[in-house]
Amino acid sequence: MIDFQKFDEQTKTQYLSALFAAGERGCEYAYANLNLWGRQRVAVMDDYFLLFSQFERLSIYPFPIGSGDIRPVLDAIIHDARQRGIVCRLTGLTAADTMLVEELYPGQFRFHPDRDSCDYVYDINDLSDLKGRKYQKKRNHINRFWQDHPNCTVQPITAENRSAVEKMAESWYAGKLAADPNNDYHLEKQALHRAFNHMDKLDMEGLVLEEGGSILAMTLGSRLSPDTYDIHFEKAMDYADGAYPAIAQAFAAHLRRKYPQLRFLNREDDMGIPGLRQSKLSYYPHHLVVKFWARLWEDDDED
């Protein structure tokens, strides 16, 4: 079997170099996400980074990142899945990746579009400025927020306020669970807790809207590529109407000032949730990161 291991500092540096050179990839490849969600391991083979991800009972292989001949790498993944007795499921494939896999393994894989996992990518200037008629409602919503909260300030998340931000997140989850006890926020709560505990190690940063000692909204993100920043978390209290678009615009403007080379903000996927999809579309994405997943035909009898 492939010797998958936890990331260490050396592997992190090498991985980020390969990821930044790889072109656009989905948010699941962000270094922070690889350390926040589920059980993720990495191996290096022939200038490729192989990932093995486990979420509860599901085991998957995100498509390898690297350069050179990928056939031996994919052969190793197929063999690894057989040795583990699991389905060989590749995820995060682009359209070009599917064509490459089909060329290397004609008729051996079946491919599925994964609309629910498509990332929404926005022009950073659009979200910073919200110019034009299409953003009129957003501007109105934000203006009302600042009118209703004239003493609210935008602050970075720091070691000093981190515990207050985490308490705000706990309150947010408690409110959502009270409204709908069937909602399952276990994995997300765990991921956000890890983010608060390891922000510096994961190169994460964020902002809050603070008013009179209360946190009205928070957001956290990290760099995904030289020109793209990934927004991992965004929460706002329901009683603070307009806090969501206000924190989104504030973070976009902050990132544009801090990183002039950024062009895009990846606000991740909608998980197939209708309300979340509508919300993400209302910000008029520049494009979607379209993803596919694939599995060997021979594994059809394994499920």
C-alpha cells in the first residue's frame, strides 16, 4: 500500500509550491482544508502529491497534483485501493483530467459531473466594490446594516479576540440547531474549531464585525493559489440584518489591499443546498470550478 502520512512542514512547503503551479484547482486542495476536514494524508511519488481523504465512512483519492508522467501514479492509486479493499474513487477532476484518464484507461472508468461540489469563484473587484445595477440590493442591504450599527467596527481575528469569535460561532450553531434539530453541523464545527486552534500554522486569517464587545459576524480564509483566495468560513448572527454581505465586502476589500496580485475569491461550493446555491448565485460568480468524480467500472459491485 502507499505510505500515506500526515503533512509536516517540509511536505507543506513542497505541496504548496506544486499546488500554486498547478493552475486552478478546487477548494478541497487548499492546504487549510486538507488539515481541517476529515482525516487527510499525503504521499509523494514521481513529483506528484497523492492524497487520501477519509470522511466518516467514505474514502476517496483527490486527483494527484504534480507534473510528469501520471500513469504510474494512477496505477499506484488503483493498486492501493485494491489492497485496502475499497472502491477506487477519484475526486476533484477537471474536464481535462477526465479526458486524460480516459486516454490512459480507455473504458475502465466512469465519470460523473459533481454540480454540488462546484466552487463559486468571484472577481475580487466585484465583491469589493459591488458596482452596477446587479449589486444594488447588496449595496442597499449593507448600507442599512451600517446605519443600524453605526458603532460597529471591522477588526482582524487575533489571539486576543479569538475566544470571543469562537463563542460567537458556538452561539450561531446553537441557534441553527434550535431552529432545526435535524441539521448536522458536526464536521463543520470540528473543522472550525481546528481552524481557530491552528490559524497561524495553516496560514489563515480573518475579520470580524464587532460592536460593543459583541461579534456580529466572522470570516476566515487562506491562499489557494497566487491569484485566488479561498473563503473557508463565514458566519453572521441572524439578528444583525445585513451582516453577511457586510463582512463579505469588508474581507474582499481587505484582501485586495493586502494582496494586490489577487484576482479571484473562491467562496467554495453550495453542497446542493438550495438556499445556499441561491445566495452564492446572487453575488454573480465570475465562473464555477467544474468538477467530476470517477470510479473504476470493476468496482460497481462493491457498493
